[in-house]
Amino acid sequence: MRRAGRFKKNNWVSSGELSTPRMFLAKKLSRFAVLQAAWSKETGKMANYWSITAVRGGTIFIEVKSSSAAQELDLRRSVLIKSLNKHFARNWIREIKQS
């Protein structure tokens, strides 16, 4: 039987109450979401042939679906790094590798 006026405390917290571990994870997830959106915008139609599989440090690992797409990625690598870094406050992408 529930008493009137007493509510079970839920596990939700406001953004101001986030602790350091939760804030760290939230920043990583939001950075990855921005990276995914920027990747599809900057690569255009080639996003069908290149997909991000992992991000570790400043390195993005890309799965390439064909050999011609791999060559195109090799040619556009430095331009992609510069254009992707424009979407962030600081330049953190240093390298793009094929996985």
C-alpha cells in the first residue's frame, strides 16, 4: 500500500548533477554523434562505401567496401581530416585508417 505524498525516487538526474564519470561518457557519446553526422556530410555519396567502425584516440577506423573506394579514401584522407576537424572546438582527429 502506497502512502500519499511519498514517491519512489527515480534514477534520473539533471545535467547539472552529472558526476565526472557520467559526464566523461556523455562527452564521448556526443562527440561520436557529431563525428557520424560530419562524416556523412563531408563524404557525401562515398558514405555508402565508407563506414566508421571505431574511434580510438585521434584515429578513426573505416570499413571500406571496395578496392576503388579504398583508393579514393587514400587520396582524400588529408582533406577529410581537415574538414572533419572543422566541426569540433579543437582538432582531435589525427589519422584515418582502414580496418
